[in-house]
Amino acid sequence: MNLFPCTLVYVDVDAKPGPNSTNRDPLSYVSQAICLNNSLRRVGMPTLTIMTNAPALVEKRLESLPPEKRPAVTKLTATIELPKNTPFYAAHFKLDLMDQLSDALPADTMMLLLDADMVAWLPLDHTLIERCAEAGLGVYDISDQVFPAYGSERVVADLEIVADGRLANPRWYGGEFMLATPASLRRLVPRARASYARYLDESERLRHHGDEAFISAALNALVDEGQTVVEVGAYQAVGRHWPGNNYRDFRWFCCCSFIHLPGGKYLLEKEARFVEFAPTRFWRRMRHAHLRGRMRHAAKRVVRMLSAERLATLSAYALRGVKS
């Protein structure tokens, strides 16, 4: 089974920037994609394809690279419409990307959909690729991160609203990684379009917005109907890292095939300035960013603790005044 690594770069200067984006350059994701492509080449994977609604702008940004080291560029046919102030606006167009590839890819090739703010760290395990090919879908289950953070009842409620029915075992799937055969995409896309329509209709009731909401709802519905999915996170095919977060021991990420850095986009943009991806250099910078994040988290905890103590003291003084 062949792999088709691809990423979405949707350019719209009038749209609201992503919540995790600090660079206001609408083409900053191209720089991240350059880094991703360099890391893919290092581990012996196929060239990354950037699917974009603005191919001329993207190709101009890539002009300075040697032709053999550039990502490929394919025009995305965008069909969906939604308010431009919607959180994670650009990510919604992954639905159009999946739809386009469901017909464009040959039967022996799987879509490997990746977010641009990722690096390939190790080659994907061949046995895992085979399992995903047999099942049709390989997805990244991040329920253990999302459910505790937002409350399982709220997350499940959002999923079932978008799915338009009760789900047997609701799961939340990360949008940064998906392996899918063309046949499975042809099953998934119609369900995802139906979920997307309900997602738009019910958006004011939902706490969660973005492609993960309606794609997860569609995947859950397919699973309830008997579709098998391979949970790739258990195989460390991908790990999501936030600087300073204690969810995983930092060393755990060095055994992942892909590392997603939604809070470290600037690290990827810096690394893209180099012709080749250097793991040692990148790991050192990633580790420094992680340690700085730990310090920020610690400082915030101290401030919260001191604020709580001060509030308790003021309350105690006020209570004494009332009693006297």
C-alpha cells in the first residue's frame, strides 16, 4: 500500500486566524509545511502535497527552494461555506480535501492527512500501515485528553448533537492525522457532510468547533455501523505536544513517528529556514520550549495560590468585622 502525505493550507486573509496561531502571515503554514516535508524526506517517506485554494501564492513562497526539495502543490476545490469568524475556520475545508482525494487517489494508495504543524520523527511502522489498509481507516483517538479537559458529559453531548443520535461509545478523534483508503473516504465523506450540516445548524449550542467535531461524529456513526478503525496513538504513530504540558513525559515523544506541535508553530517555522531537517537541533529547541512552558505553568500556579490565600485572608477579616 502506497502513502500520499498531504496537508491543507487554506488561505483567506479575511478569516479569523486559528486560536493557536501567533503568526499573522496567512502563508506561515507554508513554512510549517516546508519543515514537515523536510522531515518526511529524512525518514524516507514520499513528498508532501500541499492542497490549497491559493496554489499560485503557495508556489511563489516555495520558489526559493531547490525543485527536488519542494512540497508538491495541488489546487483544492473548496465547496463549503461558513462564517469567517468561526474558530478553526481553515480546518473545516479538510472535508473538501477528503472528498477530492476519495476520487483522485488510486485504490492502492492511502491518504495520509497531516496538519502542517507537525514533524515526521520516525518511519511509520509497516505492520501498522497494513492494519490501517485492511481496516480502511487509521485515526488518532484523543478522548483521554479532551474528555477530562472539557467534561465528558459536555463532549459527548456535542458529539451526539452533531451525529444526530445516541452513540454507543463516543470518542473524540484528533484532526492532525488520518490514514484512509479511497474506499473508506467514499464511506466517510457523505456521513461527514451530513454531520457538517447539523454542526452548522446547531453551532450556537456547541462548545466545540472545528473539523474534529463533525469528523469525529461521522467516524463514531460509522463505527456503530460496523466500520473498523485502527487507533494509531496507541502505536505512537503520533503524539500531540504542548510546551510545558505534563500529560506525557517529554521523552515519550522521541518514540513517536509524528509529533504534532500546535503550540510550537514558531519552532517549525525556524526549522524551515534550513535546507535539511536536523533532529538533534530540533529536539534541543523543542526541549527548551518545553522547559520554558513548565516554568510558565509553575508561575501561574503560584499566582493562583497566592490570589486564593489573599482572598481567604480578606474574607476572614470581613467575617470578623461582621461578627464584631
